[in-house]
Amino acid sequence: MTNPLPHSPRSDARDNRERILAVARTTFAEQGLDVAMREIARRAEVGPATLYRHFPTKEELVTEAFHEQMTACTAVVDQALADPDPWRGFCLVIEAVCEMQARDRGFTAAFAAAFPRAIDFAADRWQALGKVAELARRAKAAGKLRPDFVPDDLIMVLMANGGIRAPSPAASVAASRRFAALLIQGMRAEPAVSPLPPPVRLPLAVATSGTGSSCIGPQGC
């Protein structure tokens, strides 16, 4: 029998890099971007020095970790712009953005964050936002999107959708889909009543977290 060839230093470094990225994607998706770099290193089973050798700043780690998601987001916007029905394309973007946020909290935080040194990521982000603005303009011209809609309203969409807390990832996605449907109906130039996705039972304690009270109803607490 022959002994297996040991990993070369270059192979070990590549493995470490891929493991760090995989852990970062999972952790950012679950907890957002506030996770400490040392925690990423611990979960990836590498030393902090190894992590910083591959990614000297969190900004670089976030940018690389969400490269695929940024590409997917751009593809959705391009698909929406290619749709001959601008309202249908606009709805596609709202639905996709809400679901993407429900599945991956970290990506939405990264998309909204200012990364001045991450040139490619920032450029892709501004390009995507510009395309969404053009899509909104077309939907207004077609008489489908309410005329007082402004691109900044998308920030409110992200903030509100990001506040959804559900007992499981599947429930979070389901709740986000219903929320998107409610939003879309409110954005129509001529609101039409359409069936909503099934409701999702959300825990009251989570929904009222941070408000100082979890008591609802005429009797109070």
C-alpha cells in the first residue's frame, strides 16, 4: 500500500479559504453581519491569523461571501427588465427581494451597507438599484404602479420585511411571501383584491420583542 500524498501548503490554504467562506455565508445568513471575525474563525476551525491572512477586513470577507448572491440578485432584476409587462417584472423583484431577505439576512444587510473599498460589490449594487428605478418608471408609465412610489420606498420594504421573526426558516419565508403580496396590492395604481398566500402563525412574544409589552387586547396585562 502507498500512503496518500499529503496536502500541499497551497492546497491547505485553499481548503481553509473555502471553509471560511462556507462558514461565513451560513453565519451571516443566520445572524446578519454583526458576527465577530473571531467567531467566524472559531466556527471554521482556523486561527484568527489564518482568517485575516485570507481576508484582512470583514468588508472583504462579506464581499466575497456574497458574490454569488449578488450575481443572483442582478439576474432577477435583469429578468424583470426583460419582461414585456413592467408591472409583472416589478412584482417579481419585490417578491424575490423579500424571499431572499427571509432566507439570508446577511445578504440584505450587505446589500444595504456602504462598502467604499469593495468597488465591485458597490458598483453591482448601484447598478441593480438603477435598474429597479427604471423598472418602476416603466410600471408607472404603464399605469400599473402608483405614481407616488419612489425608489426609497424599497428601503422601507427591506426594513419592514427584515423585522419578520418566525419560529423556523420555512415559516419566515412563508410569512415574507404573504407580506410581499400585501405590499404589492398596496403599490398598485388601481388596487385590486387578489387572494393572499396562506397566513403564518407568528409567536406573539417574538413579534412584540423590544416593545416593552406583549399584551394585546382590551384588557391589557
